[in-house]
Amino acid sequence: MVAHVFATTITTACRACPLAVLRLAVLWLVAATSLTPAAPPAAGTAPRVQGVSPAEATRLVANHRTGPLIVTATEIDTATAAILAAWQGDLVLDQLVSLDAGVAAALGQHRGPLSLAGLSSISPDVARRLSPHDSILWLDGLSTLSTATAEALAQHKGPLILDGVSVLSPPAGWALARHSAWLSLAAIDLVDIPLARALAMHSGPLSLDGIVQLTPAAATELSRLRYPLSLGGVVTLSPRAASGLSRHDSLLSLPRLAILSPDVARSLATHRGGVALPARCAVSYESAVALGRSWNPQALSIVDFTATADR
């Protein structure tokens, strides 16, 4: 059941490209050891070039048959960006260190996954011009977001990967909450109550795989999210935090949870949206009994586990 729900989410979020579907599957795959999204394809040993002319871009697109189109230029102009944007697959421009409004507007018309992981900052205007892009967008180089930039990025039509953002203010969190597709913030390792309250208003699946320790108060706030929630960094969960999460009514993924205590098991068994646990989560006999007594096939989906007792 969980795999089917995740597959539906993945397909809906990104229809155009099998590689993008694979990356989303890495994030949401049930019983995986990590839900962290895979990085965009690397440029490998390809030389970095300062620029690519429109004619060179035309040849690149014409001669490229399959797989991601990786361009190692550190700068491109608007005409070149428009030609590259016509490529109907993954477009990787991770060597770009800046983006002006014209280039951003051209790339916003790209209809496949787009990686701009080399950008360390973008202006609200540039973010706004990228917003028509409707597939997965990697902006892993950003470490902070202003509220104005967050408001602009929230207009983006497809999944948004901001896995370099480690500091996010509550106002920026509220702005991002208006985004309506999958949002990944894997570098945030601590969520206080105001930020959790803001992110819980997000209108799509939310990945917070950098959180290691989840407080009961933050868990309660995050439980208000109406869409799938991934907490891929949580290894241990307190009974009070589990109780807070149990109020969440969509799919909850805890792919690195190491031990399922009886009290945590009792809380997660009442979760209304389904729970995905890792294959190697240690479940004691008492925890298994707690799950069994609370079992509701529509409320809990545990794919596999390693029991710590033969009973």
C-alpha cells in the first residue's frame, strides 16, 4: 500500500523524465536506508568552459541523444539559455555561478528537470522568472533564503530541492508554505516551534531529512501537515514525539529509525496516514504486541522489520 501511494506521488510530481522519477523514488522509497534525494548528475571529468555560444548550444542539443544534458559553462547568455531550455530531458547547469533575469526567464520555459546547484544566491526577481518551470528544480547551493526570495520560489510549479538551506526564518518558512509541490529541506537540522508551524502549512509533500532530534512540540506542529512527511535523519524517537506525530494524517516516512520501543509503537500504530519504517528497524516482542493490538491496516503500513526476539 505504501509503495503504491509513493509511486502515485512520484508519478504525479514529475511525469516527464524517468531519471527524475528515480531521484524522487530515492527520496520516498519505502524501507530504504536513506530518503535523501540523489544529487544531480556530476560533470565528471568534463572541462569547465567560461561560456557557450548559441551555435555551440544548438550543436549540443542536436547531437545529444539520451541522458542528462550536462553543460559545464560558468556563464551563458539569454539566447543560449533559450536553446538549452528546448532540451526535453534533464538539464544540468551546475557550473553557473550567477543568473541574470533574462537567462532565468529562458530557463523557466524548460520542460524537464533542471539543476542549478552551483548558485550560492539568487535574487527574488530571478527566482520569480524561474517559477514557470514545472519540473524538479535543484538549488542545492543556496544556504539561506530571504523572505522575498522564498515568496518567489513558492510560485515554482514543480518539486523544489533546497537541500543546502540550513537557516530558514519563520517568515521565509511561511512564504515557502505556499509552494504546492514536493519540497526538500535536507540541511535544516533543528526545527523550532515557529518554523515547524510554518512548514506544516506547506501544500505538498515535505522532506526534512536533516532533522536528527525531533522535539515533542515540533512533532506536534509538523503533524498538522496534510501531505506526506519524510524525516530521514531521525534515528531515535521519543514516545512524546511519536505521540505528536501520530496526529499526522498522511504518509509518514521514518527510513532510519533504528529501534521501535513499545511506547513509540503504540503511538505510531494509531497514525492515520500510514507509516513507512526501515527494513532493519529493531522491533522487540513487546513492541510487536503493541503494534498487533493497535493494528489497523488503513492506519499503519510497516513493510519489514528485524525482530529482536523469536517470539
